[in-house]
Amino acid sequence: MKNKMLSLLSVVFTMLIASSAFAQEAAGSNEWSVKTWGLLAAGLGMALAAFGGALGQGKAAAAALEGIARNPSASDKLFTPMILGLALIESLVIYSLVISILILNKV
């Protein structure tokens, strides 16, 4: 019962705060808002791409090294696909960099 009451109060409180925020008049110019959201999108895009790319590269390298450690004679067969996979992961991060630069030049 206590959890239900707490969740109900939090929803009501959020609705009260949100309604007063939406009731305010809009600013005269929207240019600042567009620049702010553009910069935020570029920064978050690069941050997520770098984080995801680092995770992907770490897991790919760990799996390849574990395979080589289990069977050292298969290192020739594992090395080339690992390098190819790492290059493809890195190309996605570079693609995100290009998109972020395009967003920054648009703003």
C-alpha cells in the first residue's frame, strides 16, 4: 500500500510540475534552442558511438585472443577475421564522427 501511494504521489507531483512548465510562454527566438539541441545531439552521438565501439572492439579482441589461447595453431585463421571485424566496428564510429561534424556545420 505504501509503494502504491508513493508512486501515485510521484505521478501527481510530476504532472503538476510539467503542467506549469508547459504553461509558460514561448521565447521570442528559437535559434538558441536549435543550436543547443544540435550540439547535444552531436556530443551524445559521438559519446555513444565511442562507447559502443570500444565495447565491441573489446569483446571481439577478447573472443579472438581466447580462441588463440585455446588453440594456438588456429591463430592464422582467427587473426584476419578479427582485424576485419575491428575495422568494421571502427568504421561505424568514424561514420558517427562524420554525422556529428555534419550536424555541427548545420548548426
